[in-house]
Amino acid sequence: MRILSERKKSSTPAIQIDGVHKKFGDYTILNNLSLEVSRGEIFGFLGLNGAGKTTTIKMLLAMLKPTSGKLYMLGEKVDAGNSTLWSKVGYLEEATFYPDLTVTENLDIARRMQGLADKDAVHQVIYKLGLEPHQKKKAKHLSLGNKQRLGLAKAMIHNPEILILDEPINGLDPAGVAEIRNMLYNLATNFGVTVFISSHLLEELSKVSTRIGIIHGGRLVQEVAMDKLEQSLQKNLVVNGLNKPALKKVLEEHGYTFEDTPDGYIKLTNEHAADHPERLAELLVQRNQPPTSLRVVTEDLEGYFLRTIGMTRGIK
Ligand SMILES: Nc1ncnc2c1ncn2[C@@H]1O[C@H](COP(=O)(O)OP(=O)(O)OP(=O)(O)O)[C@@H](O)[C@H]1O
């Protein structure tokens, strides 16, 4: 019986959003949003400013009600009155603390605000987040990375199974992002914590997440596992020659589609052209238009994000 209930527990998704709509007045902010996050995943929730990330997070935290649709965490319906559920969920919007108090003192205040009687919770979370060497330091003397650690420690003081982070990496330098990645990886791998982290920066989010969901216009438009992201990046052949009009004519005659790049090259837009650069090289040589440059260019992460949400670079 116990084994069965344990199995049921671990097979239930950590987070389940099911056909959620949210309207503010006449404006539809979330439009049939559905997604699932498994236990122990670090799920990156990516979208431009205004895409609906914070609205989604507020609904997960029962701070807002959906107009329709359902939200579940750890198999339980999200409900403001479900205190058992809230004892298993941690939330961090922004790392704030008392600058003149030490790490331990700040965490002890967080413990009392959570109504936790067990004083050992402070030491446990210090251990979990690797803050032992800094526990006696005043918060204002911590490095940026350790300030983030302290913020996470506050959100984790009650040992939650799910950690929800709203834009914690925006504005961090590369070292700060690496710090967050190590912390989240440690929490997910060694402590089985599920992390839901929002950002508008794919580059940064890709470094900390195991999977990413892209929200645009209140809809989930794409989900991609980080180990599959590389395969999803578009590859294009970019070519140039001494006589560009003549080269373009050859391309047209052989069914290639193309566009000019801002830096004066010709980018082939056929889906599979980049699989065989040698075919193009051979053709151009045969037709007396030898390329002065021919290379395969892989789209960058920002390009992938903008393509996925149907926008071109430069439009924000
Ligand atoms: N209480 C509200 N009343 C009306 N509109 C709202 C309200 N809260 C949010 N919105 C609108 O809903 C849309 C989504 O906002 P939300 O804060 O969820 O976006 P976001 O993806 O978190 O963006 P950001 O990265 O800027 O925080 C925005 O257009 C916002 O102006």
C-alpha cells in the first residue's frame, strides 16, 4: 500500500497547467495554456516582457484565479487555502534581505516568518545551499552570487519540493548565472527539488534549465529539452562571389531561395541546403561563379527564440 502511494506520488507531475485562460477585463492574457513539469526538472519558462509569465506564476501561487482551466501542483489542485501544499512550495521573486544582519540571522527571520518551530531548519538550508563559509557574514558583504544563494535559501527554508523563481537571472553577470546554475542543479539532482524558473533571456535560461517552454501571446508555442536544442537550431548556407547578380541568377535557376544579409552576403533559405555545401560549391564552380566565401552558419539562441515566436531580430 505504502509502495503504491509512493509510486503514485512520484508519477504525478510536479506542476500541471491544464487549458488555462486568464482575462483581465476584455484582454486575454493567457490563452489555453497547458504544460507539465516532471519532478526534479529545471523548467525554464521563457517569454518576452508581457508574454504572461508572471500571471502564470501568480496563478500557480494562488495569488490570481484563472478565468477557466485548472492548475495542479504535486497532484493537488492549486487552492489558496491548501496550507499543506504551500508548505511544499517555495517562491523567489527578488533576493531581498536585511543588509546589516548575518546570513544566519536573515535566515532565522525567514524561518520565523514561515512559522517553523525547528531552529535546525536554518542550518539545514545553509548546508543545502553551500552557505557554511559565509554564515557569519553580514548580508551586505556577500558577493552577488552569494546574495543569490541567500535569496534561494530564504525561499527554501521550509524545505519545499517545488521552487518557483520569477526572473532571478535577469541582470546577472555570467559568473552569477553560473552560480545559479550550480545551485539549481544541486537542488534538483541531490535533493529532488523541481524548479520552475522564468526569464526573457534564452541565452541565460538555456544554461540553467533541463527543458524550456516558450510562451508568447499567452500561449505555449514551443517546448524543447536542452539536450535537443542544438538540433533545433536552424543551419543556413551563406555564400558570396565576385559577381553577385550572376551568382544569384545561378541560384534561382537551380531552385535555391535566398536573401541578402545585412553584412553583404547571400543567405540560402532552403531548409536542407546547409546539409550539402559541397553541392553548391560544385555548381558555382561549374557555372563559372566560384564562391569567394561559403560557410554554414548556425542560428544563435536569440535568433531561435525570435523565429519560434514569429518575430524578426530588431523588433522587441
Ligand atoms: N492586473 C492586471 N490588469 C490588467 N492587465 C494586466 C494585469 N496584470 C498583468 N497584466 C497584463 O498582462 C500581460 C502579461 O503580464 P505578465 O506580467 O504576466 O507578463 P510577463 O511575461 O511576466 O512579463 P515581464 O517579463 O514584463 O514581467 C501584460 O500585457 C500586462 O500588462
